[in-house]
Amino acid sequence: MSAAKLVHGYEVVIGFETHTQLSTESKIFSRASTAFGAEPNTQACAVDLALPGTLPVMNRAAVECAIKLGLALGSHIAPRSVFARKNYFYPDLPKGYQISQFEIPVVQGGAVSFFLDGEPQTVRLVRAHLEEDAGKSLHEDFIGQSGIDLNRAGTPLLEIVTEPDMRSSEEAVAYAKELHKIVTWIGMCDGNMQEGSFRCDANVSVRKPGAALGTRREIKNLNSFKFMQQAIDYEVRWQIEQLEDGHAIQQATVLFNPDTGETRAMRTKEDAADYRYFPDPDLPPLVIAPEWVERVRSEMTELPRAMAERFVRDYGLPEYDAATLTQSKAMAAYFEETAKACGSPKLVSNWIMGEVSRRMNAGELALDQLPVSSAQLANLISRIADGTISNSAAKQVFDALWTEGGSVDAIIEAKGLKQMNDSGELEKIIDEVLAANPKNVEEYKAGNAKALNGLVGPIMKASKGKANPAQVNALLLKKLG
């Protein structure tokens, strides 16, 4: 939890509920497919439709996804958890209740840690529980009709609930991005926000410092990080204005309209008692044996936090670099392959976080679409490290690799970018520049260190930019005593 930043004298308090769709081939209690994009109502079987006589059967793969998350976040994995019926009535909920977990969830506690403005932050988790998704209401305004698509009904979800630990929209977005990274990294969710695989609800309230928690309003179904920050910022401003005008905040569920940048109330917010939870009589308790947990643990990939710590330890990277490079498995692999090939990990980190990322962002490319392979980048960085080319020449080589491809050494030769490393030839140029600039020489010897720059420029120009800057400085200092 970060230190509170007051907004017009109020402290912002944010908690998150994130619905992650689990990467299973079938639904949580039936064998119907979870594939996205099918024609409406073609992937809803008798169990999903709640036809009389049907019974739910737990999907083992969904439970394994929950175990993975618990292990990744340092949570307690309940050896015994219970399913409940959450009763409410919407047209897209065929049973009239949702099967979820209430009193005893499968994942309990844990935390998500991340960096915000270079500072480490931690958000505590309350729980993560398994549940089924509802269907979807489709509104065709141009013909004045609505329909129900039950393809999503029964899709497996793991709802991840935090403590109200976040104190700004920036911190909330950083938390959401870190959680998104973790669930995709361990393979329990594909993280596709546009398709609804990763949906966040933000519970937002404000209070005067030291006061009790304010009344929260829940912003539902935030499906982009950009809209998430906009929605929270608007909601904070709205609540503060209401309180300053003497109005009380009413607990409510609200929606964010990205076109107007505003939130609007959808309905008053229910409390747990309104849902009339009771244990589902058709589902026995979920029992997870210790051996099952240990098997899943043994099969899990190296987690991003552990990998970042290894990058610091084995490659000598700063913590910030290591955290940035482990934002995705693909980026981490690209770094490690390059660093192993050239032996200059900090240079590799600088290039990936700098030029490579800049080009990726400009072209909206994923790492698997990069035109420069890890082997090519390693070769380029090796040529910088051994003094063959300068940093400025390296950018020209990288540009050629990006647009045309080819061999690093061939590009260096074709463009004549090799640095001048012949000390005899370089000394001759330096002697000529010193003779032509006696005033700079006198000023430097008189104690004006900046006068050295007036000598370096003409030397680089005379060498057509091919002189090794480090060698130039060393020879200059030697000749100037």
C-alpha cells in the first residue's frame, strides 16, 4: 500500500475485484466449449441452460488454475472449500442463481507486489474464488429488440478480491497490470480484455484523513487500463464534489462511458445478505489434497518475481531493469537469449528498454513480430562492446536491421561505420586539431575543463565520426598533460 496522496483534502481508497476467465477448453460445470466468437446460443448445453434433471460436475482444470494462482501469489490454498448459490434475477442468468464460493473460498490471502514510479508497492488479497459466468444480454437498438446469448453461461471464472489498499488511480492501474501479467504468465488466463477474459471492478470511496472508510461505489467491467484510470479519476472527483455540496454518497454499482468520460449509476449496490447465499446442494465440498498442490507446484514455470531476482543476481541488473524485462515471458526470453550470446547484459537491457521498446510501441508490435532477432541484437551489441562501432553508428545499423534485415558485420562494412582504432592515424588528427586551436589548449591548461569539448568536436569531424570517443579522450588527456 502506498502513502496516501490527498485530492482536494480527501484520501482516495480503492479495492479491486477482478474476474479472470480460466483457460479451460470446457465450462466449469459442463462439457460445453468455452471458445470465443461462436454464433449465439450454440455453446450452451443442458447444464448451462439449467434444464430440469441436470447436475453440475466440477472441472478439474479450473481447480488447477486456482491452485496455480494461489502458489504464484503466496496465498493459502484451502484443503476444503465450498460452493454456494448466489441468488439474483437477471434475464441472462438461466438458473436464477450463480454458483460461486462465499464462506470458504479456494484461495485465501496472498499479495501482489509491483513497482510504481520506481518504488515497490504491495496490495494484499482477501481471496480468490471459483464461480461460473452468466450469459449476455444483446440489445439491438435499431430494431428495438433485445436477446439473450447463453454461450458464456457457465464459463469458469476466478474472482480475485483485494483489500482496499490502493490510494490512487495510478496505483490501481499498476496493480491491475501486474495481476494481468501474472495470470497470463502462469497460463491460467489469456488476459484478452476486449473479449472479456480479464474484467476489473473498482470499488472507489473517499474520506478525510483519519476518518472511517467512506461509502463505496463499484465501477463495473473496466476492460482497458486507459479507461480504468479515467473512470476512477472521474468517480473520485464526482464523490468529492457531492460531499463538498453536502450530499451523502449512496452505495451503488456504476458504469463508465468512455465516450463522455463519466460514470453513471446502474443500480443500488447489493450487500451479501441480499444474495441469500446458501451451500449448493448439488456440489460436494471441493477437496484439494497436498499432493495435488505439490504436483502443480513442480510443473509451474519460473515466476516473474523470481526471474527478476535472478536477473539481478546473475546478470547484475538494477531492480527496475529486471522488473521491466520480466513484464512478459517473451521479453524475458528475448533479453536472456541476447545477454547469453553477447555477454553484455546491462547494454542489452538498455537497448531493449530503449530503442527496441520505442520501435515496438511506434509500430504497435508484439515481441514475436520483431524484425531483429536476439542473435542479431547480440551481434550488434558485441560490436559496440569491442569498439568496432560507436553508439551513434549502432543506431544506424539497428535501423538497417529493422527495415532491411541482413548481417550486422555486412551492414557495418557497406555503410563504412567502423570506428577508427588506429592510434597512429588518430594521433595525427589530434596533433593537427591541437595546432589549429591553441586558444582551447591554453584555456584547458589554465583549468577550464570545458575547453576540452572544443577540441573533441573538430577531432570527430576530421575523422568523419569514426574516431573512438573513449580513445580520443584518452589521447587528448595524455597530450595535454
